[in-house]
Amino acid sequence: MRTDRWKPLYSQYLRLRNAVRLLPFRIFGSAERFARGYAGRFVVHRYQVTYPHLPPAWDGVTITHLSDLHLGPCFRPELHLPPVLEACERLNSDIIAITGDFVDFDTTWLAAALPALRTMRAPLGVFGCLGNHDAYEEIRTVRAGLRSWLGPRLLVNSGMVLRRDGQALGIVGEAMGTVRSHEAHFRAMRRRWPSDCLFIIGLAHNPSAFPWMQQNDVALTLAGHTHGGQVSLTRAPEPVIGWASFKFRFSRGWYTRGDSRMYVSCGIGQSVPIRINCPPEIAHIRLLRGPAAGPPGAGDEPCGNGVC
């Protein structure tokens, strides 16, 4: 485990690694110029998912799922964020869930984006969890900024209970975890677990949390982190054929374990301004009470300049 003593050195290493990754783009032009091409260019995936144990009062509840904004040079608050906010407003979901990596590296980008982010609203609230990039520079600064916006709905090994007609829906969120740390995180989370919920939604940046979510009776897990592979020879819903297929057990789309399901987002931003067969996305998920079916039904909706 990294200690505070090594954190500055580790941050310098990460900055150097990111500079090397962006070097080809700087040779042929700025990374920002390449990233401009993604402004307003994302896909809205619409899904309906049925669960026999969804409380009747929550039948039809909708969730807008965002992940991996990576606020920074390749996802600029003034350029890339407004079309996303407009799309979220048009979707008008009951809940908005953001599964981590709000910033890329430099935490000052979050401060610049917060006025716009605070305009993002949902009737039942905007919820979020932290990602690995949120901890690269100064996690206390990122957490304080997000708390000023989300309040207790920033879920860090914690949960909240929503009630409708006396029936409870739980939402839990994991602090950014790795395969080695999930168990410890879930031990901490269980101490603040929603106690009377028949249906729980889990937010996790790293999709490797899915087995732990399933073991703890989380019905729907939302995750990101992988960017859908970012570069793949195949498009969703086909499995990723690329570097991510070797690195990640869960790369993109839907996964099922027992009665539990997980959706892995391709993300809306990027650290490196190139995507092949993995377009930026927003997922709109409607939960229905009914017999468990096969893979969730989907309708894809390309968005241009935020119109969707």
C-alpha cells in the first residue's frame, strides 16, 4: 500500500506516464485539438431491466449512468461538459449515478467544472463514487469538492436509503478498489449498509467489485474504469478484442451472476483522445418489476452536439 511518504513520487511518475502517452498527439498537434472532435459526440444506450423482487413502488424507476469524465485537457468543462449536461436534462431520469474518475490528474479542473456540474439535477438525486484518477493528485481536495456538490450522496464505502410509498430502495458506493482491496472495502461498507432494503443498487468504479456486490445481494451494479477497452476491433455488444480483453475480466456492457447484474460503461471522457469502436456513452436504464429475462433490451441513440 502506498504511504503519504511516497505519494509525491508516485504522482510525478503518473504525470510522466501520461505525458508519454500524449506524446504522439503533441507531435502531430495538441491533445486538446484531437479531443475537440469528441465534444458532443457520444451515444445514449437505453435499457430496460426486469427484476422479480423490485418493490412495486419502484417499478419504472430510471437511472442515467455516467462514468469517467476525466476532467482535464481531453475533457474540458467549457467544451465537453455542456452537451453532456443537456443530454442528462433531456433524459430526465429519477436518479443520476456517476461512477468515478471525475478528474484526470490535475484537481484544479474539478474546481473549474463545479459551477456547471451543480446544474445537474435529478428528482431523487445525483449520486457518485470515487475512481482511481480521483486519488492520483490530492484525494482530499477532490473529495471536498465533490462533497460540496453531492453532499452525502458521494458514497465512499457507504449507502443511502430512498423511500417511495413506504418501500425502500438502497444505493451503496465503494471507495475506489482493486481486486486486493474489495474485501476490506465491503467489510467497512457492511457497517453502513441499508438495513431494510429488498433491492440495492451498487456504484463501483472498478468492475472487479462485481463478485463482492453479488455476494452482498446487490441487484444492479454500475461501474466504469475500462472505457470499454477504448480501442477494440469489435463494437459493443460484441466482446472487446484489444488490450482490455487481457487486462480486464469485465470490459463493457452487461454481465450476470445469479440474480445480480452489472453494467460497465464505456465512459464519457478519456485521458488519451482516441477511441476505436468504443464511443463515449451515457446509459439510460429503466428498472421494471417482472420475471427475470435474458439480456436487457436496448435502443441506441447517437447524440450530436448534445441533441438526443
